[in-house]
Amino acid sequence: MRHPSLRPLILGGLLWAVSTGAALAVIRTVDDEPGADFTSVQAAITASSNGDVVMVSCGTYFENIVMKDGVDVLGAGAGCTTLDGTSSGTVVTFNAVGAELSGFTIQNGLSSRGGGILVSGSSQPTISRNIIRNNRAVLNMAGYFGYGGGIHVYKAAPIISNCLLVGNHAEGTGGGLDMYSSDPVVVNNTIVGNETIHPGAPLGYGGGVYLLGSEPTMTSNIIHDNLSEGGGGGVDVVDSVYTMTYNDLYQNTPVNWACSDSGGPCPNPGFPPPPGNVSVDPLFRGTGSNALRYCPRSNSPAKDAGPVTPPSDPLDFFGRPRVQDGDFDGTAIVDLGYCETDEVSTLLVHGSGLITWDPSVNGSAMYNLYRGDLNVLLASCAIDCVYTQNLGVVTEARRFCDVVSPSFMDTDVPLLAGEGYFYLVTGEDVLEGGLGWMGSVPRDNDNPCP
């Protein structure tokens, strides 16, 4: 079946073809159900030419694909479109120029270089809004390599943005991301829970990221809870000239950061040099198994902690616009990691009418709390998801404005036995923040606090 999120991606592909003066892009659809052009992603890529777009519907595709020059491959979203390598090689190989891979979960790859994704040669792709998980880079029969459990970049210059690299494993270097003789741009990614462990001697380096002879630009990433046997558990740098700003390296083992530069001793041993780099708990939401688990809570120091200059990619992992005012202080600055929101988190209703939520990292923030009828809310979301709880129409709807604490006591009792209220809460700055999202669609508010 077609996924609603395909529409803006199709439009983006068409606009790209027109803006470059190329012929109108051919869009080839892939689905494991009848009606699409292809049932195989690789077959659609092979049939495509420079400037074409391959659109892949929801489903799990057991394939190991090779990208092609100028052919974008776009999934319906990492939450529903999966490329599974079945432990039979690298899942996605780039020897291509100008191709984009977006909207997939990339999993179960097994190779000596790049278990999930291999970017090799003069390749200059864009890798965005993907989950790269549970891939392995292992030593070959001669005992070499094991580079890049999630992604291995070799003599290439990709843009890697708004991705989640989680649970990948390497036996040599770079459990999450490995870069050799390359100059990639790595921006607004979350790299968490990856490891580099050699099966024999303790020779694994760079649990999260490993750099060798490279010149990367790394900005606004969260690198957390990664493990290596030696060097930097978060980032390990060897003979590289790097630009690393506004990253959060936290609780990586054995250390967050290590380097061995041929030009001299490692600056700031244990931590990258400034500006903007920090080592603080990113306070992930941490519940459930979906991608939201690794998004920062509203009291996370990752909120509004990036550079003032907005990133070149205007959308986060979920397709939500960057930049938003995540700390409710009236100034929008990009968040660290792959998620960008201006909503509060962990809204809970306790006994005796107590409602609580996570505070903002900004201690001066205030909040607006809305109460209403659940059935009315669900009906309003049938098309475009608008909060329509008019106090003059919905009997028990209420607005509690300018709340100064992340908690509120509502002592009202529903008029009808067995019924209850729902609550929505938003941060307040110069303008009211978000009332949450339905997928990638923001919930608008037709009846906001004055």
C-alpha cells in the first residue's frame, strides 16, 4: 500500500529534476503488494537512469542493494520500510555519485567492511533519515578489516544526516561509523549503543566513531553509550584533521574521546576541543522500542544546544521542520541529535487529579494545559489533526494558561460516570509551542490560550 508520507518526497524529487534542468524524473514504485512497478528495490534501481527516483512502500525487503549514479532511493519512512541484509553481505553499497538514500531501516548486514552501508570510491551520496541497526563488520578469513559495523566510508565524501545508528558491531574499528581517507559531513545524528570488540586480542577501536586519515565535519551529533576495547569508546581519531563542534559525547567506554595525531599530542585528552562540545546526559525518552526512544526529553540539555546557524537539511528524522524552540525561551536553535521538537515529554496523569510532565531545560519556561473530550479530539484528527475543543461547545473543555510549574492539580470530576478527560500540554514562549504530532503532521490549535 502507498504511505501518506510519500507525497512530499515525490514532490521533492520532481522539483529537484526541474531545478537542475534535467528531464522530468521517472518515478519507479516498489511494493511487495500488487500494483507497483517492481517488487524488488534492486530491480527498480537497475531500470533507472540519472535523475530518476525509486519510491519504496512500507514493507520488509530482503535484499543487498547497490546504488546508482543520480538515482534517489526513498522509503516511506524508517518506521515502516526496511532493507534486511539477511547476514549475507553489506545491505547498501554506494559507488555512486549524487544519489540519496532516505526513509529506511537498514539492518542485519554482515560484511568485512560496512555491515549496514558501504560508501566507497568517489561516491558523494546523501544518507538521511534512516535507522541503521544490528549490522556487523567482521574480520575476513585473513584476519583483516572488520571496519564500520553501521557505516564504512572509504575515500568518499557523503553527507550523513538525521540518522539513528544503534546496536551495530565491528570487530576492527568503528562500531557505528568508520571513516578512512574521507571527508564526510556528519550532522544531527544519534549514535548510541554500538560496539567494537575484536574476537581475539583487545584491539577494537572507536565504539561509536573511528577516523583514520580523514577530514570530517561533525556537528550537532549525540554519541552516547558506545563501547570499544581500546582508544575512544565514543570517538577515536588517528592522523586526522577534523572539525567537531556542538556534539554531546557521554558515557562511552572506556573514554568518550581519544586521538593519536601525527602532528603532536591529542588536544583535550578524553574530550574533543571546543566550541560547543559537551559531555552531559542527553536524557533520552527511553520508553518503547520505536525511534522516539532516543529523542531527547523536554528537559534534555540537547535542546537548542546546536550552532546558531541552521543546518542545511531543514527536516529532522521524522520529517519535522528544523529549527524549533525546544527550550521555550523565544529563540529557536537546532537541537542535537536526529530529533527536533518544541513539545513537552512524559505527560502523566496521577491519582487525585495530579498531572505532571518533564520540565524544560529553561527554568523560566511556562506552560499551557488543555483538557477536553477524547472522542472530539480523535474526530478532529481524521483529516488534518486540529485541536478544536471550543470551551463554548465542548462542555468540559478547559484551558489552564500560564502554568509556572511542570505540574497541575485538576480537581474536577467527569460529569458522566466511567468517562475521563484527556490532556495536552505545551511550552509557552513568545509564541505557543507545539501540541504534539500525529506522525509527521503537527496538531494545530484552533482554541489556544490568549
